Amino acid sequence: MNQLALSLIELGAVVFSLGLLARLAGRIGMSPIPLYLLGGLAFGTGGIVELDGMKPVAHLFGEIGVILLLLMLGLEYTASQLLTGLRRSWRAGLLDLVLNFLPGAGLALLLGWGLVGAMVMGGVTYISSSGIAAKVLTDLGWLGNRETRVVISILVFEDLTMAVYLPVLTSILAGLSFIGGLTTVGVALAAVSVVLIVALRHGHHVSKAVHSENSEVFLLKVLGAALLVAGLASVMQVSAAVGAFLLGIAISGVTSHSATRILAPLRDLFAAIFFVAFGLNTDPASIPPVLGWALALALMTAASKMATGMWAAKRAGITRSGRLRAGAALIARGEFSIVISGLAVASGAVTQELAALATAYVLVMAVVGPLAARYVEQVADTVLPPEGAAATHPK
């Protein structure tokens, strides 16, 4: 069998299987991310059946998946919303950063992975999954609650932190000198600043450049612009994903909503393949030795996210049941934790042990997060005084 036929057969089988896994996840009310990762582990190095023909395709599709994930994250915010959220949440955001970055970084140092491993694992444990959090807020009917604004503000702070963290991480993984690293960070900060200014003052011009009433033309223009900007960002030693995120911020109004609607199926497809591709490169046999560390890290960082959300909600004058909901909504880790560890693994600067720990950690947290939110929803109104729960809803 020739290579093209093998790649097509394997890709088709994997995509079809992803559809079945997504359906199963929907049936049991959980995020499909853990199932995608398990699928990759089953058919990758050391798995049940090794899909060699798909690996080159999966790598490219996975890169596109990361770009689309960050692009659509940027589309959710306008520049003014980002700045407003930053003003509201910077104290909670800093607390979140300290409480949730340090456990991963500390464990990496304890395991002898050095400063590079600490930088990677700190990012893995720090960033909440915006996708899972959004699904939890929607599924449990929390969107109208006062504490939801607190949750979104913290997520916005995390996203802005990622815009700086990813270029820094990229320079560290590339082994750049101190001056080279400072240059990369300077370029990233300048890019973020310029995009925010352009988005605030001239966002309608950017939106007009990519908008079209014809859905086919619109899709081609938005997707092409995202890939082009991501590539140029990569050339400048800034993460391609950050370039896509900044483009998303610059697109606003009706164009943003239309782009979200048109790109959503593509994002879901390529992002699913990205998670599978990460699993393909992780040997399942490497996970049991680090599973205990993953569980300990999950317990510690679930508590630290709860503390962050509850503290921020308390500062906003929200009662106890709302504070619990705010904390629980932030627990899950998912897509961006895998993006960070994927960048590290691709660079060759970290060991496969780190990839295994990150995979096990995300598997646990992507399941625990929604379950914790549902548990909080069940106990908040029964354990706490009724007026506490009622006060969390706007009048």
C-alpha cells in the first residue's frame, strides 16, 4: 500500500473515531478532550496500534488546530473588553498566577527537570481551560450569575498573560541568549500593544478587510489571514498562536460573530486532531510512573483554583454559594495546557516524562473540573443558606 493511501485510510479512521468519542462525551456530559488524548495514546507510540502513516499529517493539522483555538479565543473579546477585564481582575489574576504557576514549577524542579521544565510545567498548571469553563457555565445555567463576570475576568487575565508567556517560553525552548530572549519579549509586548491600539481605534478597518457577505469568500479570507499572521509571528520569534490570538482581538463587531460561526466546525476538527497528535507522540507506558505526581498536582491545583475564584468573588461582594461556583468553574485544565507541553515536546528541550505528566494531569483535570462544578451546584443551595444562593443572581 502506498503512503498516500495509508495516510488517507488512517486519517479517515481517526476522524470518524473522534466523532464517536465526541458523541460519547456528550452523552455522559463531559469534555471530549480526555477521550481525544486517550485515543491518541491508544494509536501512537507504544499504543494498541501504531498509526505511522498519520503522524506527518497530524503534526500539520495539529498546528492549524492551535492557531484556530487561539484565533477564536481572540474573537471572543474586543480590545476594550480586554482592558476593562484587566483593570477589574489584575489582583485576582496575580494571585491566580502565583498560586497555580508555582506548584507545577516546583514539582518540575523537584523532579530534576531544571528551569526549562519548571517554566513549562508552571504554564501547564496555571492556565484554566476557557473552552471547558465556557461549557460548564452554559450547561449549568450560570451565565446570568454575578460570579460569572468574575470568572470571565480571570480568564481574560490568563489569556493576556499567555500572550506574553508563550513568546517567552518559545525563546527559552529555542535556547536563545539573554539578549535574544529580551528581544523576543520586547517584540511580543510591542505586538500586543500595537494590536490593542489598532483594535481600539481602527478595528473596523481590520474587520472590513476580512468581511464578506459570501460565506465561502469570508472563510477563505479569515483562515488565510490567520495562517499568514501566525506565520509572520513565528518568523519574528513570536508564537504563531499568539499572532492568531492578536488577529482575533483586532476583528470585532458583526465580523467577529460571523467568523466565530463559520470557523467553529474547522476549529473543532483541527483541535481534535491536535489532541490526538499530542497523544500519538506520548508512550502510554510512560504515564503510570508519573500518575501519582499528576494526582497530587491535580489535588493541589484544584484547591488553588478554588481559592482564587472564591477570593475574587468575595472581593466582588458575592455570597458563599457564588464564591464556590466561581472557584469550581476555574478548575479544569485542557487545550492550552496541552498547547504549552506540545510546544515543549516539539522543541526537544524537555523529556518525555514531562509530556507524560502533562498528559496525565490534563486527563485528570479535564474530568475533575466539570464534575466539581456539578457537585458545587448540587450542594450550594442545600448546604448554604437559601438567601446566599439567591443573592448571586442579578436583580
